[in-house]
Amino acid sequence: MLLNLIFGITGLIGSAIAIWQLIVYLQSRKKSVLSEHDVKVILEELDRRGVISYVGGLTEAPKAIRSLFDDGLLLMKVFKWDEAIVQFKKALTKAYGTELVALYNFIGQCHYTGTN
């Protein structure tokens, strides 16, 4: 009897943890500050200025990465290269795969464009 109670409580705790992790995951995938259209417009504007942009998986990245990317992109739009680099470097700590490639590309573009 006591053993069944312990297993029941353990099962409930495990279920609660799984539900909590699902909620956290879903919240991290919520829409970012910038819409896909806004990102496209900013990237086209940067392209006209000669800034080559590779986005990789950043537009589908979790909110923690995506919001930092959006902030960096907005700072690039207003020529605040050093501040944009700070945002992209923060995103590097959370990114992986093609997200890393894209972030390093944006950092390089900020260094190059900001000095020319």
C-alpha cells in the first residue's frame, strides 16, 4: 500500500515536471518582436548598403536567441555597430549550428561596415 502511494506521488511529480518543461519550451517558441516581413525589409535595406546577410536558422530560433538577433538587427539598421555586436555575442552563448554561423557573419559585417 505504501509502495503504491510512493509510486503514485512519483508519477505525479514526473508528470508535473514534463508539463512544466513543455510550457517553457512552447513559450520560448513564441513570436519574436520583429515579424518575418520586418526582418526581410531590414535585411533588404542592409543589402542595399552592401551588408551581406546570412540568416541561417535565426528566424526560427527560440525566443531567447531570436530577441537578441532582432535587437542586433535593429541596431545595425541605425548604424550602432558596436551595440549590435554586443547583442549578437549574447546570442552566441545560446545558439548552435547554422545559428552560430549566421551570428558570426553578422558580427563580422558589423566590424567591417562599422570601420568603413
